[in-house]
Amino acid sequence: MLGLNRTSTSEFILLGFSAFSPQLLPVFFLLFLLMYLFTLLGNLLITATIGSERSLHTPMYLLLSALSVSEVLYTVAIIPRMLADLLSARRSIGLLACASQMFFSFTFGFTHSFLLTLMGYDRYVAICHPLRYNVLTSSWGCACLVGWSWAGGSAVGLVVTTAIFQLTFCGSKEIQHFLCHVPPLLKLACGHNLPAVALGVGLVCITALLGCFLLVLLSYAFTVAAILKIPSAEGRHKAFSTCASHLIVVIVHYGFASVIYLKPKGTHSQEGNTLMATTYTVLTPFLSPIIFSLRNKELKIALKKTFLRKLNSSGP
């Protein structure tokens, strides 16, 4: 379906960590493994808590649960392979495995961005139109929007992966990255349609990400303006606290992404590029459950209740 038979390359070599000293690789492996396990545990705990606590069955927490699921799937698509390559002498990946990794990483990554945008809209409605909140953000409508987010992420993943793997790869098989990512794969491709594919893929990705970012900015512009009109300091603080965790996650998400994708070309070594890429693929998912669990009072209380309930049920 992806036109994989059009290429003379049957596998690639991932060179993301090859520039580092072999003595550092076990240290990276242990560090990234611990962060990955914490990411899985934190997001699964948040999802399980929201599912078990009826008081959290609201649109805001439905979106948070969907965000946690997308984060888990995103890390599963990338980090286990990266961990295996850290301890492997030959970091090869088959063509089909490379295409699958690209599809799932783009699908879950863009789904994550779409869900962050919906969470910004949810906070905008809650603060700017509190009396109409239950009408504008019903559970059924929220579930439909979550479904469309997953559909949109899958569409972007399919379009990008199909476009890239319709190309012919010639010459070197070495990918200057620790995963099958678009820019390093484009450097290995050849053919008369390469410029058009590169332009099309870039437009799809930039349009989707920039659109999400601008919608989040717009929603928070209205939200902050509404909060500043609240007469009491206590009311303003309470309103800010309801969207603080989401705003911090948005800043972290787009901040790390901009460092990676908007940096000047040719100004960093391969080691620097690899470490910057790991901030987005490893550190950002690691920070999200920490931010949401520490900044959200209701979720903290629910997590504590769930933990104590499990602890009591496992007792003698």
C-alpha cells in the first residue's frame, strides 16, 4: 500500500547514538528506561483514576484521559526501539518497521496536539461561558471531538508515511537519527518528485501544528482577558488554577518542539541534535503526568484516594 517495492533499500541503519562514547550508552539506557517506565505508570494511573472516579467523569477529565492514552501510545511507538538500539551493536531497522514507526509516531504525535487544542477550548468555555459549559461541552460532544482528533492524527500519519515511502531511496542507508523521521529520510531519497513530496509533507505538518498552536493562543487570549475582568483576587487565582496545568504542558510541548524544528541548520553536532530530539520524545511525555498530577487539586485528591483504596484492598 505504501509503495515499499519502489525502493532498492530493504533496511536502514539508525545512527542517532553512534556518535556517543560506548561508555555513555548504558547510562542513557538506564536513564531513558526509568523515565519511560515513569511515563507509562503516571499516564496509566491518571487514566485508571479518571475511569474509576465518577466525580471526574467530565469533559475536562475525558480529554485528559485521552491525552494520557495518546502519550502512552506515542512513547510505545518510539522508546522501546530506541532503548534496544542503545544496547545493540547493529542498529538496523527494516523498511516496513521504519514505515510503521513513522506512521504511529506521527499519528499519536498529531493526535496529542489536537487534544491539547481541545483542552484549550474546554478551558475557554469553562471560564468565558460558565453558564453554557454543559451545553457547549457535553460528554457526547466531547467524545466525538476526541474521536475526530484520533481520526485527524491517523490521517496525517497516513498521508506523511505514504508520501515518504513512495519515494525511491538510493545510496546511503544511514539515517542520522534514532528513529525513522522525515528530514533524515528525505536526505536519503532521490527522484524527480522529491522536491514536491518534501514541500507537500512540510505544508501538511506545519499547517496542522501551526493551526493547533494558533487556536490554543486564541483560546487563552480570550480566557486571560476574561480572568482579568474578575473583580476579586481569589476568583482570579481560582480561574487561573483551572487552566495552569494545561498551559504549562502546552508551553513545554511547543517549546521543545520549536527548539528541535526551528533551530538553524548546521549549527549543532550529531550528539547535540540527538540530545535535543530526546527532549521531545522522552522528556516531554515524562513531564506531562507530573504537571497534571501536581497542578490539579481534584486529580491529586482522586489519585490519593485510588492509591489508598488499592493499598487497603491488598492488605491482610
